[in-house]
Amino acid sequence: MNRDSASLCWFRRDLRPDDHAALYAALKAGGRVHCAFVFDTEILDRLPSRRDRRVEFIHGCVVELKRLLEALGGGLIVLHGSARTEVPRLAALLGVGAVYANHDYEPAAVARDRAVAEALAATGIAFYTRKDQVIFEKDELLTAAGTPYTVFTPYKNAWLKKIEPFFLKAYPVDRYRQHLAPAPAEPLPTLEQLGFERTKLPDLGLPAGVSGARRLLEDFRRRLGRYHERRDYPALKGPSYLSTHLRFGAVSVRELARSARHTGSQGAAIWLSELIWRDFYHMILHHFPHVVKRAFRPEYDGLAFPNDERLFRAWCEARTGYPLVDAAMRQLNQTGYMHNRLRMVAASFLVKDLLVDWRWGEKYFSEQLNDFDLAANNGGWQWAASTGCDAQPYFRIFNPVTQSRKFDAGGAFIRKYVPELARCDDEAVHAPWLMDAEAQKKAGIVIGRDYPAPVVDHDVQRKRALALYGRIKRRDS
């Protein structure tokens, strides 16, 4: 085989055959294009549970990706092992002249890609990568001084000023489908062969793959115009529910941005801002990789959090005694999803009520969220903890009861996930510890027995948080 006449497209967090930057580049270059996906043991072996919903979701996406590529005349080679060794080994076995993949921005992935590139280069194989998971990346948007933006609103304004149809165009993969190479007729490894157990993913309303993303997007397009009115209320069907599909590339970010731009409604404009936040946090991760382990603002590395493990476990296990926080954590633990408004409430509560280091919460979310994305998760936690770029001011501390009354006024969301409070009236459901004995009896609940009393007093903890952060401000003034 003429090595220069063939290439390999390595799929990672881009599990679709259409509008795919790396696949398009490989096909357009000419020659036969082989496609591969690696269930990377360097990632899988670090997961704390063998019942990880994300692995089941990815497996479902890969099953469908293989079928779709075969329908186009190609195929998918699926491997299980270390990508650092499997990709160079496969490239050599196939005799390709180049490997194509899409950019990944996480430090561990950057190091992996560097190792793969070096191994390929040692055997004379090129490694090309393309931008695919964001609209603008790295240095594409800089301030007038040539530095990265660290405040969102100016970044958003620059994003909107630069955007034009060219940046949102789909890559016409189908135009070059004749170059796709069939794969050997080998069965995919099952989830069990990968060392994982099945979860209740099908029951959670999270359909995997391109077809799942398509169904969710079509449903959301009908609701997009009211997104701004409904997005903050967890009991309402407001969000797109596409975050997991976007995280693993079962849908193209360009298609989502096009949908927002073409709709032109207020709801679509607000949703587009959420996609821009995603670009922003990926840009921050690229330019400031220290955020993975430390505060974006170095002075806040000096925060002396008490880190009471008993309180942290109460938060993880939804036993804080604050119904909205507990409902949010139960939603996360049971489904792998948490409403965006509740992510802010839960994070603020952990850091500024329980006085636990934001990194503890960030790690817990990273293990539980179906849509876990390092850039967005880190950015969100540092925003809530007031340690990040353009973060919430440290003196703004969410009151969990006020948030509950405002965004779940009738208690519908709380009652769904904290059914022991189902018979509380619409006022008591937000602060059930305020009910007297007669009211508790009427509601069929005893606080402290059937549902916990608050593990902390919000007003007391608010003052402690202000003092904790205040010491850092005084030291640096």
C-alpha cells in the first residue's frame, strides 16, 4: 500500500460522521480514509465506578457512529487500550501517511496528543488536528492589546462582532464519502467486555448518539423562543438537554449556533450566550491551564476553608436540610444531570455556607455529571467560589431559601426529588424546619427524623464566609 494514499481519522469527543472537521480534512486530502475510536484505558481505568453513565452513553454513540459510517460506505475500527499506543500501532498497521483528529484542550489530552504525535513522527506519519468543538479557540479572539479576555462581556461582544456565516458553515463530509475505507467486520466490544455495567440511562431521557441529539434538538427548536423565560426554573422544561451530546460531539456546536442565530428570538439570543460562555471557558483553559488545580486569581489560593468532611458528605448525599439544595443533589446522584440554576445554588452553598473548598465540589461533579466538561465545570465552580475570571463577587452569597422560593415557588421540583416533603404546603416546603409540631404532623413528617434539620445556619455561615474572604482582600489591599 502506498502510505501517502491513505489516512486515519481518530474520533474522540466528536462522535458523529457529519459536519466533522477532521474527517472532512482527511477525506478532502484524497486517498482512502480509515476511521477509528479507542476506548482509552488511561481514562476508563481512573473512573471511580464501573457503573458510569457516561461510558454507557459513549458506547451507544459509538455503536451508532459505526452504523452511520457503514451506511456511507466506510466503517469504524474500535479498539480498547491506551490511545497513546493503540493509535500509532493502528496507523502503522494500516500503512497510512497521516492521522487526523480534532483539537482537545484539556491538559491531559494535550499531553496525550503530544505523545501520539511524537510516536507517529518516529515512523514518518504526520499528525494533523483541526478545530471542531468550539466556534473560536485559542488566540482567535484577543483584546486590542493582544492578550486573552478575562471578562466575559467584552469577550462576548468580540465574539458577536467576529461571527459570520463562514465560521458556522457545516463541513460537507458527504461530498467526499467515496474515500471512506470499510473496516473489518468485527463486533464492537460490549459494555461488559469493557469492564462496565449497564445503568438506567435509557430511563433517564438521555438518548445516545446522533439520532438522540437530533430528537432533542428538534424538540428544543420548538421551545427555543421561550428559553429566556423558562431556563431558570428547574420544574419547567426549559433547557435544551443537549449538553451531554455536545460534550461528546454527537451534535456539532456549529449547528447549535446556527439554530440560535437563525431563530433570532430573545430566547435564542440568551441560549447563544450560553454557547459563547462555553467558548470563553475553553479559551481560559487554553491560556491559563493553572486553573485545573488552582484559583484563576492566585490570591484566592490562600483561602483557609475549614473543609468539614461531615458537612461535605451531607452535601454529596443530599442531607443538608435545605430542600432545594438536597433536591438538586438528588437529581445529580440519580440521573447524572443537574439544572444549570441549581449548579450555581449547590456550588454556592458548598463553598459559602458549608465553607468547603470549591475543588472538592468540582471533583464530585466531575464524577457524577453526564456532561462533565473540564473547562465548563472548572469555570462554573470558580465563578460560584469567586476565585475565577469574571466571577461572582465574593460578597454575593446565594440564600438557598430565597432561591428556592424564587425559582421553585410551588415546590414542584423539590417534591419530585424530596418526596418526604410532598405534603408540606407551598411555603413550608422551602424551609420545613420552621414548621411547628402540629404543622409537621399535618405534613406527615418529623424534622430531624424523616428529613434532616439544616446542617448549618445560613445567616451565621454567610458572616463566616465574608470574614474568610475578607481576610484575603485585606491582606492584598
